[in-house]
Amino acid sequence: MSSRAALRAHLLAARLAGPVATSREESLRRYRLFAAGDPRVLIGIDPERVWGERELVELMAEKCGGSADPGHVSGQDVIDPERTLGALDAFADRLAAAARRGAPVLLGTGHPRRLLGFYAALADALSAAGCAVLTPAQGRSVDILTRFGLRTYNLAYVRGVALVREPGASRPGGETGAHTHSPLPVRAALDAAAEAGGPLPELVVGDHGWVCGAGQLGFEAIGLADVNDPAPFVGQAEGRVSVVVPLEDGARSAYYRPLTRYVLNRACLSQ
């Protein structure tokens, strides 16, 4: 079995693609919120045009492979594994291009408990290839509005990957970091890099607000997104996000290891 066929089988077996954990009801709810301009769902993207719910359903069907029927309102949502594989190829090609020119890169995640290992392996490989893995604004406080009110977090880096932690949170071995969709951490990191007069990233790799916030500011951005997160896909459709890989983003961290191997092999980067 080829590595691509093996990965396709893994995507389906681990429910990273195919019928995923996200319900159709949840996806449609978030499409409605995006159409209404809710910043919790825009996550850093300022759309250039009006996106109605029906247009979002059609876009997400095109990008993720699920149903384009707005009357399909229940059950589990679906991601086409072929679309995931095609986007992983494009994702790897952008990493390879950055590695060839030794570009400075910034990696960050709003899903540290699930995706930190995936991004950390990329950071290690890009560093070995001669890329500067940037860590601006280490320790800087960021105030983020959550469903529990305004919370203060600190920007931290683990193995070259940015994330946010609540002040006083334990270090690796305890809590890894907090889940967030906010674009404020990447804005803080990019502002700090500019203030320091050091290199700015030529590529930002991440998810949620990291990829959307960077893309909105004009940086090349690539990342991962679930079927209920329309913002990165709108950013891609409007030309501000280079690559978005559709997949379930809340699975066990070990399930992403075959994706790491596939991407690094495709990009010809050391593991």
C-alpha cells in the first residue's frame, strides 16, 4: 500500500476525515454566526464581501467535501479524505519552499493539547533545514474575551510553537496550554517582532486565529481547520490564506503523527 493510500485509510479510521465528530448542526450554527459577523467565529478574518449562510455552505462543501444542500441539517458532518490529502500536499509544498530559501517562520496553535506535537515536529524540521523559528513576545500578556469573560493569558513557546497559558499554569508535564480561537496572540507576536526590528516571518503555520490573523495582516499563512470553522476557508477563497487543510482538529494527539510523517516526507525535510 502506498504512503498516500495508507494515510487515507488512517484518516478514515481515526475519523480525521470521512464522518467526523463535528455535527452538522454545529457546523451550520457556526456558519450562521460567521454570516452575522460574530468575531468569535471570524477569528481575525475581515471578509471583503458578504458571505451568507447558503454561500458558506457551498464554500465549505467545495473545500471540505460535505453536503452543499442547506436542507441537510442533522447527523455527522463529513470531510472528504481526498481533499485532506490534496491540501496536505499543498501544505507540504509551502513548507518545502520556505525550507529551500531558509525563510524565517512562525508557528502557533490554538489547539495545543491536540496539535502541539504536529507543529513541533515541523518546527524541528524547518530549524534543521536552516529556517529561523521565531519566538517573539515570549511571556507577553494578552487579554482575550472568552465565554467566561475577559481572561488574561501569557504567550509562551514550547519546542518553537506559540501558544497561550493562563498566568501561573504549569509547564510541560502539566497543562500544555489553553484552547483559543483568538487572533490576538499572533497579532501580539507580529507586533513584537516588528518592534524589535528583527526578522518577520515569511511563513506563518498554525490554526484558528494564528492562520487567520496572520493572513489578514498580509503574511503568507497555511494551516489546519475543521469543517465547523469557515474563517480560514473564507480567507483562502479571498486570497489571504495560502493553504487550509480540512480535517478534524480535536482528535487524540497521536492520531496526527502519520500526517507529520507524510508532510515531512513530501517536503523532503528531516524527521
